[in-house]
Amino acid sequence: MAWGSIEDVRSTPTILHLDMDAFYASAEQAAKPSLRGKAVVVGGLGPRGVVATASYEARRFGVHSAMPTAQARRLAPHAAYLTPRFTLYRDISNQVMGLLRALSPLVEPLSLDEAFVDLEAGGAAWDSASAQETARRLRADIRRVTGLSGSVGLAVSKMLAKIGSERAKPDGLLLIEPGTERDLLAPLPVRVLPGVGPATGDHLRRAGITTVEEIAEAGQDELVRLLGKAHGAGLYAMALALDERPVVSEREGKSVSVEDTYDLDIHDRVRVRGEVARLAERCTGRLREAGRSGRTVVLKVRRYDFSTLTRSETLRGPTDDPAVVRESAARLLEGVDTTGGVRLLGVGVSGLADYTQEDLFAQAAGERAAAGKTGREPEALEGTEAEAVDPVAPAAPEERRWPAGHDVVHAVHGHGWIQGSGVGRVTVRFETPTSAPGRVRTFRTEDPELSLTAPLPLVVESGHGEG
């Protein structure tokens, strides 16, 4: 069954937007008692690294996401600088998304820590009072299950709900009452509207337009002249608080994709190929489960410095054949330099249809033959299950690396996390999410009793202790 919007224009604030507060940094503070209440910066720590998330304590020093880490260190030299632990973040995200899906069949995730929910579609809310009560319970459930806080906006549209959650931060709830939307939007900067990035913002500023109210006053004709028909008309409607975009569940999406983020960067090109092949298999599995096919294969690669590359290839017709998608993704990978390491890989299929072209099965065989003629070795992509490596597993012994913030276990001292390493030494603080701040000890990097391990859950279920 395909779910649709209840109605194009609604009069009740039953669109919910959830945004977890400083997600990565908050998760690290919850996991590490010694960092609670202190400045924490999560991101790439190399010379070209960038900040992924900064805690609210770090933001007071001017640190923010997408800032070069080197600049962040100058602003907040005493902050804790940690590399991301995506295994932990994904686990928490799955818990949060599960709570959202219990409220409605229409959940539109935007990232690991952000999503829209149509509460009316699931019968979870039908007016302002019921929406607010549902949102309160949701926020309480998120804290109970994950130990973290999330901010919520409620409104008649996605645009307004997102603005509401932003204004509610941190750890807040804001319901925008129907009829008050234009007064709320009027004084806000134009960048608050969807589709207004730096370039469009600068273009509007040069025309003397800096607030949402000035967009509305300029009129649709002027906006179309400045930005083109589609963008100008759409932006004018947004300025009038008109946003008819429905909450779209994954099944209704225009593409199907899967991606994995790795706790430790992948440097081995053979393993990168194997991961891409495995993702292609998962992607086509989702396509078939949904009864869909697609004609454009998309490869996403995020490198060690957080730069993200996207490559795509359009086939002759829609397919759900794993071999076709796998080989297309492999071709796309050949044009991407992964020398410095890879922290995220994704494979997607867009241009969805409800049918496949039978001749694509022949196309798969033909492309395999062509690959052989050009010297490619598709055999290297087989057996990917055996080649796949658990992302939380330690690197090979000869390349033992100790990423700051990651989990370790010591045969004598138990569970801890890496504060830093260098000159043949690694410094570890031994503490867990439910312990008091722990002691710090230093070991040789080759100490056989010390090894990387998986993250511990932030919340221990009642009646269960740590082993």
C-alpha cells in the first residue's frame, strides 16, 4: 500500500520535525562521564579535517559544524577532539527512528538525527492539544531509551515544523499555531527558507532582499525575474507560509539507497570494491522488496577529509538485477580516488519504476563480457560476504591505529576510550556510560592486552548490569 499525504493543505499542526541536539557530541558526552558539561568537538582530526558536530559548550567559543578542525582548535584549544563513532550513532538513530515509526507510517528521515513525521497519518494527533501531548511523550521516550535529548517543532507544514524545532533548541518543543505563521516568518533571514543557500542568499541580498517579509513584499513576478520561474515561484509561496510538500516515507521516495559509515577509514582498495559490491546487493534487495526498479545507479563516497563525491550512470532501462547494479557501481568507483581513505560508501538507484526491462538480464551478461575485454576482473567483486570486515574491528596488527574517542578494552582494567596516542604510546581513560569519571592510564601502542572494541549502549535496561 502506498501512503500519501492526508491532504495537500492542512489546518492542524500535525507535522512534526525532530532534530536531536548536537547529536554526535551529545552521544560522546553521554558515553564518557568525564566529558559531560565540557567542550567536545567531533570530526576529522587530520590536517584537512572538518568539524562534524560541536557540543553546546564548544559552540560558546565559536566552533560550529563544517569548520576546519584546525580553526576549531585555535578557538577552543582545551576542548576534547574526537573522531566519529558511527556504529554508536547508527544504533541510537535506529532506536529513535523506531519510536517515530510507532507514531505514524509516514516518517521521512533526513539524516541519522533528523526526521519529519506526519502524526495525522498515524492517528497520533488531530489537533494542537493532541499533537503537543504526542510530542511531549516522544521526547520523554527518546530520553528514556537513548539518554539523549531532541528538539521538536510542530506545524501545519514541513518548512514551519523545521523552523519550529530550530527555534526550540536545545531540548525544547515549539508548536506554531495555525494563523501565526506569517508573523513568525516575516522578520527571519531569507536563509531560513528551504532552497535558499549561500548563492541564492547573496543574489537576493544584492537585490535588497534580506528577510522573508521582503520576499513577500517583492512579489512573485520579481522573484521569478531574479531566480527563474520554478525557484522564484516556489520561494514566494514559502514566504507566504505555503508549503504543500507531503511527508514522504522511504517506500514513496524517488530513489532507494543504502550506505555505510565506517568507524575507521578504509584504505585497502580491494576492500572498498568489496564494500561497494555488498552495498549494491543490499540496494537491489530493497528495490525488490518494494517491487520497484530503477535506471540510474548512484555511487556516494565520503573521503577521509569529509569531502563527498557522487557519481551516477544511467542504464538503458529500469532494473532490479543485482549484477547490473553491482557492475555499474564498480565502474563508477574506478573514477574515484580513494587513496587517502574512505569513511562512507553508498550505492543508490533512482529513476524508479514498477517494472523491469527483460533485456537488462542480457545487458548484465553483455557488460560482464565487456568487462573481461577491457581487462577488468569482475571475479574480484564476488565473495563479498567473506571480504566484508566488521567496521568496529581493529585494524591489522601491523597498522594498529588508535583513533581518539574510540572504545578499547584492557584485559585487566576493562572498558575505556582513547584520549590520544603518539610516539608509541596510547592514553586511555577507563570509564563507561554508567560509571563515575574514570582514571587515565598510558600503554605501549603494541600492548597485547589492549584492543579496540565495540561501543557500549548509553542506557542500560532496568535489571541488567554491565558485564
